[in-house]
Amino acid sequence: MGIANNLLQIKSTLPEHVTLVAVSKTKPVSDLMEAYEAGQRIFGENKIQEMAEKWQQMPKDIQWHMIGHVQTNKVKFMAPFVSLIHGVDSLKLLQEINKQALKNNRIIDCLLQIYIAEEETKFGLDEEELASLLSSSEFHEMKNIRIVGLMGMATFTDNKDQIKKEFLHLKTIFNKTKEPKTENCQLETISMGMSGDYQLAIECGSTMVRIGSSIFGGRN
């Protein structure tokens, strides 16, 4: 019963306006079902193939979030069912999601990934790239995607001040970008914070946290 207990414990600490994405990558379906039985309906995966296999095997009221870096050639495999794609960091990727969503007669929700860390390895758009993407004519022509928020990953460090600075930077960008709302862009969600720093992220304005190891235990 460890997974269910961990999940309920974390949920009891989250404010009502914060959505919990249970990061279930590499975990077997039996573990996910334990969380499902305890009431969890949103799961985050970072490999499209693994997510598609779990989607086929599990109850259909689950929302599947793609939280990993997305390769354009794999979008078609998740387009029929994915609920939210977290790490969208280019116009090219957005166009592919739009194309595959159209084929499936769906509108797919996306978060734009903003680069806030001081590490070279993290993906994302900077503030200027974000502004030019959202104001481009190509973006306004896309009818089958909806940008519902921004996400960012802080530097992997124990320095809480630095992490806080990066989270607040994302919140500032979000506040600047929130208006005007258009048909395919309605920013409501700020996704930041993981097992180690989600409480700090919530203090800094996060409305969606991605928690894996604190629910499912460490990964091999």
C-alpha cells in the first residue's frame, strides 16, 4: 500500500488550485493502478511508446501528460489520446502537433517550455522567442492546438535561492504573457516543481507539479 499512502500524503499538502501529475515513467502498470485506485487520474510519461502501451492497458478516464522532450516524428503515436504535452519548445514541433491533432479531429493542449535554468542541458524558449512565436502568423493559423500555460525546469542544485529566483522568473514571464487571450492561447497553467522542490514552486506561483519518486519510490 506504499504508493497509495505516499500519494494521499502528498495530495493532502497541495493547495486546491494545484494539479498533481504523477510521474510514472519506467514504472509498471501495477504501480500506476495502485495510484489509480487511490484516486489519481493524471499520469506523466517521458517516452511516447511507453505511454501509448500504458494507455492501451489502463482505464480510459486517465489523462496522459507527455512530460519528456518530444521528437517531431513520434507525435503521431500519442496524438489520438494525449491530454497535455508539457515540453513544447519550437514552432516546428507545434506545427507537427497541430497537424497530427487535425488528423485525429482533436484539439491538443500544450505548455510552452521556457528556459529558466543555468544549465546548458535544459531545453526551452527564451522570452524573446516566446513573444515572437505567439505573435507569428503561423501560430495564429493553428486551429488544433491550444497553449494553456508555460512550464520550466529549475537548475539541478541544492541552492534554494537560485531555484526560487528561476521559479519567480517564470512567474514574471507568465504574468507578462497572460493577455491577450486568443482562441488557441489561454494561459492558465504554470507547471514547475518536482519531488524535491514542489513546495517552493507552489510558493512561487506554480499551479501544476510533477511528482514521481515521492509517490512511486526511486527508479532503477
